[in-house]
Amino acid sequence: MDEKRSLAVTEAFVRLHKDGVIYRDLRLVNWDCVLRTAISDIEVDYIDIKERTPLRVPGYEKLVEFGVLTSFAYPLEEGLGEIIVATTRVETMLGDTAIAVHPDDARYSHLHGKFAIHPFNGRKFPIVCDAVLVDMNFGTGAVKITPAHDPNDFEVGKRHNLEFINIFTDDGKINSNGGAEFAGMPRFEARVALTEALKKKGLYKGDKNNEMRLGICSRSNDVVEPLIKPQWYVNCKNMAREALDAVIDSTNPKMEIIPKQYVAEWKRWLENIRDWCISRQLWWGHRVPAWYAVLKDDELKELGVYNDHWVVARNEEEAKEKASRIFAGKTFDLYQDPDVLDTWFSSGLFPLSVLGWPDDTKDLRAFYSTSVLETGHDILFFWVARMVMLGMKLGGDVPFGKVYLHPMIRDAHGRKMSKSLGNVIDPLEVINGIELKGLHKRLEEGNLDQKELETAKEGQTKDFPDGIPECGSDALRFALVSYTAQSDKINLDIQRVVGYRQWCNKLWNAIRFAMTKLGEDYIPPEEIIPATLPFSCKWILSALNKAISKTVVSLDSYEFSDAATAVYSWWQFQLCDVFIEVIKPYFAGNDPAYASERKHAQDTLWLCLDNGLRLLHPFMPFVTEELWQRLPSKKDSVRKESIVISEYPSAVESWNNDVVELEMDMIESVVKSLRSLRSQLAPNERYERRAAFVVCRTDDACHIIKKHELEVSTLATLSSLDVLSEKDDAPVGCILDVVNESLSTFLKLKGIVNVEAELEKLNKKMEELQKQCDGLKKKRSAPSYQEKVPVHIREVDEAKLASLLQELLSFKEAREHLERENRET
């Protein structure tokens, strides 16, 4: 509403009117009787009603019935009897100006050109033949026509030159055209009154359930009423064609919609677009820059009676000048149109007006068109399409090269957020936290009626019995980004946000712990040479490199959830769970034997924290800024003032080390197996250090595990680790697990092994493995397998089967070992 935006709106209206794109016409509009204004087609939500259904309508104490088809009769002239029609909107019969029948319907051939008589005002109206509207096989084959209150009837009215009688006031009451008996009644009360009046006159023929779609205003929840009104319209046909081509033109697309699934919706909207009604009857908004000239000689003086008396201009002075030329030599008074423009008209100009249009500014020349628009998919047509159409028409190009559409946020149950349900989540209340009574107070300060207030409070009490805990903006931001993989809706569960808040705390504590390992006088090195590093340091840098690559690629392709997952997984499962744990022996007691490893671990740890915080920063800006500022800087280096202006990490080729990562995968498999065995112990024994054994069936596996005994012992919290080959005697007094076809693990027990329980576990695992083997064998033995399955898939299946058979053999050996141990004891 500021001066620059108002100037752009006025200029756009004037130019589009001059080009014939904006015009004024008398048409049916979607009318909201609560807001008392016209609304656009896309502001109308439709609900499907299967049968007689009572609904609450704003302004009515009693529920209003919908889904009812009422039949009644109109008397015919000349004693011809009566004709029966049916409607779901009985009240509109006060505005009926014809009855339509099919020209080929023999039942009514004698009534062609005859007249029906209105039972409440005596008005005579014709019976017309219309093959376009009437289906002679549906109902009675006779259709009441209300041209001023029904889109289909409106077209019939134009085809047959019928009278258009508006029977409603702007607030949805019957006006004087409806007759003194019903004037002043709200429309749905008039529906009941008319039904009773028809019964008294003996014209009521009954009612029945009727499936229908009911239009509801998305803003007020009022039932939309079609009303005939003179309004300003935008001819969208040509602009829509250009906007559609900008996206779907395979040879020269100018704009990309992300995710691509919304291209179909873009196409559906723009291919079926209708002219856009931009007049609104509100007290606020950009006023229509059009003036009506009332000539001294005019017979009718009402505003807008003569469509050729309108003058469109940038201001009143220009309007007077134009009117003087148009109505030269005539006396006139000018009155500006009291209507305002649809909000989306000014919003559609945003990419232009924000850069100074219609002036030829430096910003406009430098930045139009822009690169990316990020918005919700629910306003793809409301806003995005309007910006593109107006941008191409007035700015000469698409306003942006890419459009990213984010999902819409629902509650944890997938319901649309609604004040009346009490499930609206205020982001500030998630960030700062709020008690249940605070949530209730917010509802009480709103405009809900008592019944809605009680329902909303019940909903809040059920969903947030203890209120909403303080989560902070970082946790909320990360949760929302993580949710973007959820198609077009985000079912926001506050507990997930709480989980990320707890992870923020873990991150904070982990980095504070890591900083203690660096020491107060630590200075990062100018360069780190990966080849000189210990195994665990090589591994974490290689893992970091992959996380960086995955994050950057995901961000570039707008896969934000994948990017968040890549960052989170590296921090949580690789840095915190593995690396920080595995380097602890280097710092235990300042053992001089580990002096070199300790220094390398410090340097690698600093490098990980620096890169990791910068990698995480877009997702959690506040906690990463605070922690990054505490990191020590390189000697004689000029540190950026803020992490937000530091360089985003990029992959370093020399950090990649696939061999080290494969070895760490084997280590982690063994550790996971040993931890699983530990979890089977009694609760009071799970945290004791125990002896463990790893039996290796290949020389490579034996070599790797022996080389990394320290890492396995540290991560699995062992008192000792022995690496055995198949030739060695299997350990006794242990519980065991088969890791894969090459490895088995044994964990020493203090007491006697429960052989029966262990055998039961092994048998269950063997059954599952056998099922997998049988399934794969069946697949490979199919008659068409060799011909239809590609070679590389057959090779994968063959290798997988060999691995499963070897693993099954390992389980059999483990079972034999347990049975032998049981016999010996």
C-alpha cells in the first residue's frame, strides 16, 4: 500500500486497460455475503455432499440443510395445469424468469411458447426450448431458470434474452425483488419459509437426498452465492498461453518448477483459465483507477449504468482531461469507482514493483528477472501464475528462472491447521515454548464462539497436555527442512522438533568436549596431509568429504531433506558416535607412545569441526555461529567476522579413501555385533568390560581386524580382543553371533551359557537366511531368467546367493560349536 507499490498498480491497470486486457462487464461472480465482496474462483473451496447434511453457516444460529433436492410445481397459463421442477436452492425461485425444456421432449411439446405464472408475485415467464442445458431423461425434464444466480442459467438467459432479476442484498438477504412476504429474510431462512409457503399453496411435491458440491469461501467459510455484478476483468487467455509455454516448452524453457510434479497442476490451471475478476468490494486496498462520468443529459444517474462512461486514468486530473476529450462539449461530474483491486493483482506485480517498476531503475535493469522464488504450492496459481503472466506482459520476461514449492504444514494427525480445531501451531510458541494455559489464553483472545472455543481447547489439551517445550529456532528450522521429503504436506509432530532440540544440546556438548582435547593453546596447522594421518583420521576425512559432496549436490538440486540427512548423519553417526570415541585412547594419560597420533587427531578434529559447522550452518544458523566463533584460528590468518560469510565447504579430492572406508565398515560391523551380544546380558552386567573373540574365515578379514584391534576394543568397550582363524579352537563360555560369511563374534560370559536360548536365536536367524536363499534360487530357476534378466543383475544375484550360502554355513558351524560345548559340559 506504500506510494511506490500504488504507483506500480495504477500504471499496470492503465496499461493493461489501454491494451484491451482489462475490461468491465456484467457477469456472475462468486459473492461472499459475510465479507460482502466478490471472490475469485480459486478462493472457493468445494465440499462434496452425498446426502441430506446439516452444516453450520456463518451468521445462522440453526444448522442449514444441504444435499436436498426439492420438487415443486409452477401453475401454467390458460388452464394448462402445472409443470414440476426441482432445485437444491428453493430460495432462488423468487428470481426465476423461465422454465427450460428439451425441444425434442414430447411431454412438453404442447407448452412451447407458453407461460408459467409465479405463485408469489404473479409474474408470467416463458417456457423455452434449450437442448444445451436440458437432459430430458433427468428428473422431470423441466428446469427452472434463474439467470442472475446460477452460472448455467446465466448462459441460458443470454441465449434466450431473458430477464435477469437479482433477489439478494449484498449481505445475503432477500431484497425487494423477492416480494414483500420474504423481503429482509436471510437467504437460508427464506429457503425454509418458501418451502412452507409452497406447501400451503399445494405446490410442494416433496424432497429427496441429492449428491452435490457446495462452494465455500476459503476465507470466511460462508456458502458462496452467485450474484450478477458489474466488475473489472483481466483477459488471461494470451498471457496464460505464454506463462504455460515458459515452463513446458521443450526447446526453450524459461522457467523451472520444483518439484516437477507441480508442472501438471500449472498446465491444468493455465489451460483451463477463465478471465480474472479483479474488483473487490472492500474498504481497504488499491482503489480502482477508473472514474465514471455522469453526464448532465443522462437519463439514469446511478454509478456504472452506462458502460461507455468509464474513464481509466493515473489520477483524477488525467481522468478529467480524458473525459473532456471523450465527452467534448458536455457537462459531466466524475466519480471514482469505490471498488478496490484484488490483493493478488498488486501481489502479482511484486517482482517488478520491488525493483522500482514502472521507472527504469538500476535495480530493475540489474536484477530482473530474478533467479529463484520459494513459496508454498497452495498459491501456485493465486500468486505465482499471476506474477509470471504480469511479469511477462509488463516486464518482457519471466520474473524468475526457478520456482521452489515447499510442502504445506499440517498438524501431527495430517489435519489442516484451523483455529476452531485448536491445532494452529505458532512458530514463536515452538521456539520460545508455552504452557497449556498460554495456548488456551490465545484461543480466548480470538473470535471463536463458545462451542468452537471448547472444541479447540479440547484439541489443545489432547495434543499438548504439558504445553509446548522451548525448542529454539534451530531445532524448528532443521525439523521443517527434514520434513520436506514428505510430498506436499508436512505432518508436524512437535516431538520431532523436541528431538532436534535435544540433538542441538548433544552437538553443543560434543563440541565442548572436543575443544577440551584441542587445549587452550592449540593452533591449527596450515595444511594437513591425509597420507600421514592415522587410520581413524583418514576415515573421518573421507567420510566428511562424501557428506560435503552429498550435501552440496542435494542443495543444488533442491533436495533439502537429503542435504539435512547427509549433514546430520555425518555429525551424529560418524563424528560423534565413532571418531570422537575412537580417538579417546590417544588422549588417555598423555601416553608418549601416542604423541604423533594425538597431534594428528587434534588437527583432524579441528578440521572436522570447522568444516562440519560451516556445512551445518544453513540448517542451524544460531548454534553453529556460536560454536564456530569459539574455534581457534590458524596462525596469521584473517578470520571472517561471521560463519555466514565464510566459504561453504567443498570436496577435497585428496581426502577420499575408499580402502579405509571399507575397512571401517568391517570394523563397525564387528562392533555392532558385539554391542548386540552385550545388550543380551543382564542389565547390571551390560556396562562391564569383557573379553571378546573374532573368528575370521578369510585372510583379508583376519588381517584387517588384527590391524584394528584398538579401534574395535575401544568402540565395543572390551577388556581384551583375540582374533582367531578357522583353524583355531572356538572359544568356550561365550555367547556368539555371525556377522557375515567371513566373520563371527564371541563375547565372554561370567557364568554358564544358556545353550538352549542361544540355539533358538541361531535357528531363527538360519530360518530367515534359508528363506532368502530359497527365494533367490527360485528367482534364478525361472524359465525366462536367463533371457530376460540383464547380465549385471544376474551377476549380482549370483554373488548374493554365494554370500548367503556361506553365511548359512557359518551359522551351522556356530550351532555345531554350541551343541559340542553343551555335550562337553
